Amino acid sequence: MPGGHAAEFKLSITKALSDQLAAALQYLSPAPMTLANIRALSARAGVYQLYLDDVLVYIGKADRSLPQRLEMHYRKIAGRAGISSTDMSFTCLYVEEDFSAVAPERLLISRHRSLGEIPWNGNGFGNNDPGKNRDKTQLDADHFDRLYPIDLSWSLDLPGGSMTLEELLSWLARELPYRFRYQGSQAFSQIIIRLPARPCVDEVLALISSSLPAEWQITALPGRLIMYPHHDEYPDSLRSYRG
């Protein structure tokens, strides 16, 4: 029998958008996460999905440039232990500027979270440096930095020779695939570091610490390096280097 002569209809624009986004991404084939594939993309806004061993692990957005955002992730993953960019692949959709106001990545995140997917959304993968006040925070077991800590065996593209400590610290902060936060000192311009050709991060940190006064300490945390003129203990420290 009919259910009466009147009923209520609710139009869910967000559900319609979510369904269309998911459908559009579903028909894409993940591409290996290589610099060539990333740099072949147009510098436009969009949403993207990251896969680890063909399993969807992260959904993100780029407000201005998809290749710029993806290359940032590429560098982060390349500098981690226990994972490689060769394990990763991605898909992406260019999104019109006006459409970004409806936060398409949030629609996708909500959809895939309800399915128990995208474990890297919310585990710290997309985070920036949390700052000095969080250096002693103990990470959860499933935090990205705990799962894939920084790689201290990372080979540095240094030709060897001599640099001032000021120059070396600036170079490391700029070129490392993870954050190096340190307190500067005028004395650094007078300290000369002699470097072997293509050293690893661990070797360079040991050389730096041996050139510093005794109160200085470099600490390798799971997600970053820090250097300050005092000794301290950090619950999640991977290694400390002291002057």
C-alpha cells in the first residue's frame, strides 16, 4: 500500500560530492611515487591518495600545487627508516579553485575512515614541526614517526673538505629530508668542520658534536633533529650526541 500522500526529501550535496569524488578516483591507476611522475603533474590544486604496497594509507589536498605537495611527501618518506618511496604510489584529481571551498579531501577522509582505511590520516604523517614544547612528548606506538623514524644513515651530497659550523648547520637544515631545529651562536662562524666525501648523517652529527663545547647536545628524535646548549633527556630519543 502507498505510504501516504506526503513525504520528506533531504538532498545531501556533500554525499553526492563524496560519491562522485570516490568514483573518479576509483577509476585511476596508482602511479609509482617517483620524482619523474610527480614533476610531470600540472601545478594545480587538487586532492590525492597515497598507497603503501597498494594499500590506501593517506588522503590529502594541495591548495595550490599537487606536485609541490607530493614532492614534500616524497622527500619525507625517502629520509625514513623501514620504508622506501619505491613502496609508495599515488593517484590525484585536479580540483577547480571554487570547489576547494567545500573541502573535498574531508569528504574523502570521512568516507574512507568509515571503512577503517587511511591509517596515516591522524597518525602524524602530515604534521609539521610541533615545536620545542613538544620535544619530550612520548609518541603513540602507531605514530608515523615511531613506525618510520628518521634515517641517520642517510647519505649526504657533500663533496668533502672544510666548512664553518654555521655553513654546515644551515646546509643541513635546508637539505635534510627531515627537520633539523637548532639554536644558533655567533661562535659557529669560527668553528671549522672537516668533512669526508659523501658522509652519512650520523657521521656528520658526531663531527659536529665533537667540535662543540661540552654543554651542547644534538638529539635525534623519531621525526626530527634538535640541537641546544644544554643536556637533557627525551623519552623518544633515538640517539644523543654531546660535546
